[in-house]
Amino acid sequence: MKRSPAFAFLALTGALLSACTPSPAPDVTKPTVALSAAPSPVTTAGQVTLTATAADDVGVASVSFYKGTTLISTDTTAPFTATDNVTSAQNGNVTYRAVATDAAGNQAEATATVTVNIDVTAPTVTVTAAPNPLVKAGVVTFTAAATDNVGVTKVDFFDNGVLVATDTTAPFSAVKAYAFADNGAHTITATAYDAMNNKTTATTTLNVAIADANEPNDSVAAATPLVLGTPIKGAIAAQPRDMDYFKFEAKAGDMLKLTVKSTSVDPNSTLDPYVMILMPDGKTVLEKDDDSGAGLESEIRFNVPQTGTYTVVITSFDIYNDEQITDDRATNTYQVALTRR
């Protein structure tokens, strides 16, 4: 089809105008970026949060976060953030970088330094037990001397691996009661912890060598059963003014003998026994032997006046004779026996 001269003129004019329109200038403006990191200093293993504030005349396409030269992550949406896990292995100064990039590939970066100071020093601790050895039933106190470069938060006390108590305040201590059944060697352990759960353990050996298997039998209500013909060993050693109670059943008219032997059954015994037999009311004295002669042993022969439960009280002559004196030597051993005569 043949074009008109007017059409040709218009086409030429458009081409000339197009050739004269300048191309858009390339984007060479770098973004701006600032980086913050928290917490700092880091004193507990955990996460550090990185926050980048980035701007650009056209727009920020992404922000990449680095620890040193290692890429952590890239965020394409404001607010630009990342996290990094920190442990004591990073103790010292850790430098992070944020690199902001716009659509044209222009880049800018900022840095932030975090001080990592995570406690890795374990406490020091020693432990003692007193009294040790334990020769009479009672309470033992465990004491731990514990220190730390920051602070001790608690001390756990164990007896043969079993938790006795936890103390969170210095001076660190715990107590435990022991009886005849606990005789033997006990490994006492104290484990000290600081706020970062660093810990140190110390041990000591507690020797329990209680002579009296009947404790606590220090009252009529707690009296140990005494069986006719069966001797029982004991000791006046459980407390400063120890009195041991035993009980037995008897019928009116029974002819009985009560003996309390010391040196004849244990040459090392230091006990000069004082013995009483109480009526079933638990108060009235039926018989007593307070002889402090050379024999150092007691024997009471008696006829039972009425059927009921009778109580035997054994202590040392020194305790009986003086209301102020104490006598709790571990060697105050004896054997008590009830027989017919």
C-alpha cells in the first residue's frame, strides 16, 4: 500500500525525537547502614541479636550479616535482623558485619563488636564432717568451704551418693542423724556450683562406730524390749547425761534376776552402772542398785509383785550421783540380761 507524504513526515519526526531523549542515569548511590548487637557484654551462653538500620535513595534489596567472614544469614525485609549463638568458646571480642545491598548492586557495610565474657572457672571446695568418728548416736554436721571467682550459688551434700541437703548461703553446711544401723564408712561429698553451673566436688570419709544399738531409748515410752534369757549390749554414751530404758513383761510371783555387766564382758569398759527397776506405773522404784564398789557391776534379785510391764533404767553411777556431771564416754559399755533365779 502506498503511504502518503504526511505519514512519512510524522514517522521521521518521531524517530528524530526518540533519538534526542536521554537514557536514565545509572544508580550509583550506595545505601547507608548501621549495625547494633545485643547483649554486650555477653556473660551467659545464648543468642546475640543483630539489628541493621539500612536506607537507600531507591530501596534496600537485602542485608547480609556476617561473623567475621562467615555468613550468618540474609534478610530481605525491614527491619533487618539476625541472631547468632555464642558460647564460652568465643570468649573475647567478636566482630559482626552487616552488608546492605540495593537493587543496582551498590553495597555499604557497618560493623559492631561484642565482648564475650562467659564464666568457665569452676569453684573450689573442701568438706569436713564433725564429729568424726561418730561413736554415739546423734547428728553429724557437714561443712563445705567453697569459693568462686564470681560467686558460689549452692552446695549439694551427699552421703554415699544420696542427697542429704542443699545449702545456698555461706557458710555452707548440712546435718544428718546417725544411729547404730549406720555403722561403717560413709563417703561424704560436697559439690559446689556457680551461676554458670560450673561445679567442683570434694569428699571426706565419715566413720560411724556407734556402740549402742538400742538408741534412742531415753524414756519409758522409747524403752527397748528386754526378753527373758536374751542379753542385750548397750552404752551410756548417746548424750552427756544418758539414761537407757528397757521394758519387760512379768507375772506376779515371778522370781527374776537382772544383771548389768561391764568389765566382765568388755575389759575396756569404763562404766560403773546404776540400775533401777520401775513398777508398771513407770514411776515407782521397785528395786535399785547404786553400788559404786570395786565390782563396777550390778545385780538385782527380786520377786514380781504384780503382773504388768516393768521398766529398767541404766545409767552411770557418776550421772546418778551428781546432777551436774556428764559422762558420755564411748567406752561406757554394758550388757543387760533378765533371767529366772
